[in-house]
Amino acid sequence: MSINQRRMSLFEEDLRKAFSVTYLEIEDESHLHAGHAGAASGGGHFKLTIISPDFKELSPVARHRAVYAALNRHMPQEIHALTILAKTPDDAFN
């Protein structure tokens, strides 16, 4: 298991503690940023897709803030960059 795979397991654990998750996918996109100055710090680039009813009353910005809060302990050492797609079950299937 690579370092980023171990990291993603911890990210998933923290997200599942913070939200009632109906779908979660975390992708390591670090290879797309090889040579990027921020990548030199050791933090990875990740793409997160999360579906949770907890996002129902939240604006897109508030959803992102909630995800960042859930993953706060991993930034910036383990997560250098994070792309977030946060939806409710209704958003995801309409």
C-alpha cells in the first residue's frame, strides 16, 4: 500500500466520522502534478466526490468548508490540493 493509499484511508475515516456518507470516492491525482512546486512538500493532490444528506441545507461554499473542516488535520502536510464535489443524494441523482 502506497503512502497516498494509506492517507486516503485516513481521509475516508475522518469523512465518515463527520458525515452520513452515502457515496465516497477519493482519487489520488498527484501524478498529474509531478514537478509542481507544491508537490515537493510531500502533500498530495486529491479529488473527492462525496454524497451525503448532511449537505442538504448547505450552499456549495458551506459544503466545501465542512469537508475542509473534516480533513483539517491532514492539511497542508498530507493534502496539498483538494478538488471537492459535494452533493446531496437528491443532487446526485437528478
